[in-house]
Amino acid sequence: MSDQKPVMAITGTRKGIGRFLAEHFLNQGYIVEGCSRGEADLEHDDYRHHCLDVADEKSVISMMHAIYRSHKRLDVLINNAGIASMNHIMLTPKSQIERIFETNVYGTFLFAREAAKLMGRRKYGRIVNTATVATPLKLEGEAAYAASKAAVVSLTEIMAREVAGLGITVNAVGPTPVPTDLVGSVPQAKMDALIARQAIPRYGEMADVLNVIEFFIRKESDFVTGQTIYMGGV
Amino acid sequence: MSLSREQAVTAIYEAIDELNPQLDGISLERSEDTILFGEGAALDSLNLVNLVMMVEQNIMMETGTEVLLASEAAMSRKRSPYRSVKALADYAAEVAA
Ligand SMILES: NC(=O)c1ccc[n+]([C@@H]2O[C@H](COP(=O)([O-])OP(=O)(O)OC[C@H]3O[C@@H](n4cnc5c(N)ncnc54)[C@H](OP(=O)(O)O)[C@@H]3O)[C@@H](O)[C@H]2O)c1
């Protein structure tokens, strides 16, 4: 990489983990291009916000073109935007599973595809997707969500092979529950039972997610691809 | 914001210039007859993908036109728009119109 500032795209930066990551990497000297459906109040010279739905192909392509036009490069993509919903499968309307797959699967796919186009040009890139422990723990009430993240893991593994020749690695981080709005609606008893199933039974913190991401995106991690690292020993 | 066929050819030639140093032992010619894909093609699939992506980006940078060259429509054509420089230029000018 040249001495120019590295460029990172992060999805879902209005709040939660994405917001935390954006602030962290801005402090580390990255140029951060963020997005979410809503406006973000993050103010920084090296931050630009794109209001878009990650499942909207045209908007994703436009954002990536804007990045290329401004910086001519993209070093890192963090596919963080995601939605969950707690519901018994027999009570889940089709529209709900559609919305979850659109955001978590199609959104991740579109961003990864468009990012790889920019990264391929410089033969360097790091893509990090977001999974969840709900998949390996087979969490009841989260069938649609866990299935969508299982798809993310599969995309990660196969895309890693398809873009390895372009110098791009693709990995995923699988967080345990981390206190954000996403888990706000899950009943406490359910949360306690879930956390008890981890090897290390505590809530995850945003810094735990960050730690795994930082490992994946290091230059030295060029031999690490197609992997999903679950937090908490799940 | 539109794209002439000439601009499309220029965008492809620029992508060829950029890709050539990355190719192992081969070099693509700046000619409309250069075969890109299929029988007699010099590029493997990954380099073809990379070339097509570079062309998309070059067109966008030079003309402000956003063309999607890797689309369902492109994949399902009987005669691949990736076959040669000429076919790709025709296709780019066609979808940008
Ligand atoms: N928190 C946890 O316990 C936990 C555990 C495992 C995995 N995860 C995963 O971690 C990621 C981040 O979760 P979080 O806890 O930070 O959630 P969060 O607090 O609910 O934040 C989600 C972010 O994504 C954005 N977003 C949602 N849908 C979007 C869409 N269709 N298009 C664009 N942006 C969208 C939201 O902004 P807008 O509303 O403005 O669009 C928001 O900025 C998700 O992938 C989640 O599945 C979280």
C-alpha cells in the first residue's frame, strides 16, 4: 500500500457496532465510507455517509462508484449492517424472512461483489462479513435470522476461494450477544440461557468484535481466508 | 451522460494496458479483433472478470455513465458480449444508450 490513507467501507454505521467501528477506524487514520438507511450524526473530515438500503443494487453500485471516484481504492469492507427478529417459525410471516434475507444476505452479497471489483484492481483487499452464534447454537426463535447468517458463512467460504487470486481475503466474525438495540427485544431469561451455553459465559463487547476484525484485516493475515471466528468459545 | 462507441473502445484499451503487466507471459493487443473469452482466448476467467470490471470503472470515470457490463442480460446472450474487444465495445455502447 502507498502512503495514501487506507479506505474502508462499513455498512450500518448509524448506530450499534457499525458506528463503534467507524469511530475506531477514523481514529486509526482510515478514510471511512459508511452507510445506513437513516442519516448518521457522525462528523469527521474523513467520514462520508451514504443513505441507502444495502439490498438496493443500484444504490450499492453508486456508493462504490463514488468511492472509486474519490479515492481510486478500497482496502477494507466490513459488512456489518444486519437485522434480526425473534419469532417462532410458525408465527413468522413471509415478509419478515424476506426482509431479513434482503438485508443480511443480499446486502452482504452486493457489497462484497462490488467491493471486490474495486479491490481486484489493486490486487489487495480485506472483506469481513458478520455472522452470529445463533447459527451454531441453533437458537430457537431465531430460525430466519440464523439461516440468513448461515448463508453469510457460506458466501464467505466460497467467495474466499473465488477472489483469492485477486489478493482479497474474505472472512466472518460471529459475535455472541453484544448489548445493542439489536438484542434489546430479546427477553432476559432467553439471553441468560444463551450466554450460559458459551465457553466463556459473558456478554460480548464491541471491542471483542473489533479485535477479531483487526486480526482479519492486518496485512499479515493474507494467508487467512474463508474463516468464521465465533466469539465466546462457541 | 452518454457513451459513444469510441469512448467504450478507449476504456477497453486502457484496461488492457493496465492488465497486461499482470498477465503471465501473454500480452493482449490493443485491437478490436483481440479475442477475450472462449476459444482462442488468452485470458483465464479471473482475469476476464478483472478486465470487465476495469472497463466498467473506466467508463464511469471518463464519461460519468454507470454501465453494468456483468448483468443477467449479458450472461444470457447467445453470443457472449465478452468474446472480443469489438463485441464488448458494441455491448457497452448498447447498454449505455
Ligand atoms: N448485537 C448483537 O448481539 C449481535 C450478535 C451477533 C451478530 N450481530 C450482528 O452484528 C451486526 C451489527 O449489529 P448491531 O447489534 O450493531 O445492530 P443495530 O444496533 O441494530 O445496528 C444495525 C445497523 O445497521 C443498519 N441497517 C440495518 N438494516 C439496514 C439496511 N437494510 N440497509 C442499510 N443499513 C441497515 C442500521 O441503520 P439504519 O436503521 O439507519 O438502516 C444500523 O446502523 C449485524 O449484522 C448483526 O446481525 C449482532
